[in-house]
Amino acid sequence: MDKIVLQKGDTLIVVDVQNDFLPGGSLAVTQGDEVVPILNRYIAAFAARGLPVYATRDWHPPDHCSFKAQEGPWPPHCVAETNGARFARDLELPAGATIVSKATEPGRDAYSGFEGTRLDQSLREKNIKRVFVGGLATDYCVLNTVRDACKLGYDVFLLSDAIRAVNVNHDDGLKAEAEMVRLGAQPIALASLGT
């Protein structure tokens, strides 16, 4: 495969690498911590070229509709201002990274970084054409962020070495990856990036 050379108009979107999604968190993704060192290398590559980095996060109110107490599917997680909602300690986001908080209202959920946020507007203001997406979890927030990015007309690269799945069903992650490719996302790994 040809090397992908990062260029003006590219951005990195790091999806929901938060403590509650890491081992020991309230909604832990199996081996979710494995994405952190890989994402750090992508972050360094983008930062070295002066390209923008975005980081999405769940930033829920305590009574969020996705929580089981409100008849949602999940245990409480990523409640705003708690340790569980903080980014992974070892995630090396640059000082200039743009933080995108989602699902901030009690009655509205959002798996996609584009849903109910200014992400699309911000990308267009920066003339972004290509988005590189990795993080947690493959079968939920990564899938939905990629789905919306494709729908909105961005060229999408899926960082297949920097995603991990919840896998409520054992093959949900694989199905999500296949769906993202079907929608037009191109799976890549660190070795694909040219210098």
C-alpha cells in the first residue's frame, strides 16, 4: 500500500480515550489502554506537522439518559468533572488540541463526535478535508463518528491499530470495522504514514 503523506487539510480525531473506558473504569473496554501509546505516536506525527488534533469526550450529567437508572443501556460513566471523565493520564494531547464535549444534556445521547457539537463547523473553518479517526470504542463512538464524517463528505482514515471494541456481542467490533469500510473509510496503521 502507498504511504499516506500528512498534509494541510488533515486532522486527527481522538475519540473518547477517557478513564471510564479504560481497564478499571465503570464501562471498561477490554484492552482499551492499548490504544494510548499508539495514539500518542499519531498525535506526535500530526503535531510535528502543525496539523490540528481534536479529542472528543463523553461529558455526561449525573442523570444522563444513557444510564441504567434512567432506563438506558449503560452504567454511569464519564460524568462531567469526575475522574472517570478525564482523558487517560498517559494520553499526550498537545496544548492546542480542541476538546469536543458530547452528550452533555440529560435527555440527549450522542455516540458521534459530530452530534450536537460544533465539530463539523470547526473542521470546515480550518478547511479540513481528511480526518483520521481512532480511539474508543470501535463499535459505538468510533463507528458513529466515522459514519457522520463520511456522510458529511470528509475523506476518512480509520486508525485500525488504535481502536478497541466493547463487543457486547463477540464480533461487534469486526462488524463495525466492516461497516466503516463499506461507508468509505480507509483502514490504515502507523506504518502507512509517510514522513
